[in-house]
Amino acid sequence: MNREKRKQAQRKRRHYRVRNSVHGTAERPRLAVYRSLKHIYAQVINDDEGRTLVATSTLSKDVDAPKGGNVSAAEAVGTKVAELALAAGIKQVSFDRGYARFHGRVKALADAARKGGLEF
């Protein structure tokens, strides 16, 4: 198995491991974070119904962030997702970091969402 295939398989295993323990309900939906090289995305999802309740990213027009995948952009996305979730009546969420480690941009997004009023 070459290096890229092995890395993809490891990433997939990490993602499955996290998703087996995190599940979004109507009372406590899942805040899923996806981090790419250029952007960061956040969604609040009710897994029971299979519906995305709130979504935002660095590509969204309403996010006032520098374009790109840096920590300040992640903080702006975290603040915006907290604002949208509170407007939708969502106060508590379960945090789903996906395959990414909880540091850097993912941690910055989570801290900004906490500061914005979300509890997890």
C-alpha cells in the first residue's frame, strides 16, 4: 500500500471512530467540522432526522473572515455558527471533530463557538 492510500485509510478509520461515539439528536445536535487545506466548514446536524439545521464556512458571504484556511478564519466561522445556532434555538451541541485532531483551526473554531454561546 503506498503512502497516500495508507494515509487515507488512517483518516477514514479516525473519522469512523469519532462518529461512532458522537450522535446528534433534536435536543443536542452535532456540530460537525470539516477542515480542508483552504477552507473550514461547520454544520449543526440532527442525525435522527438526517437534517442540517445550520451551516456556514469560510466560503459563506455572511462570514466576515479573511479568505483561506487560517486560525482567524476558523474563529470567524465558529462565531458565526454559534450566532446562527442560537438564532435557530439551539444552545447545546455535541462536537464532532471528524478526522482532525483537536488543535489549531479546529480548536479555534470550537473556542469561538463556546464564546459565542454554544455549550458542548
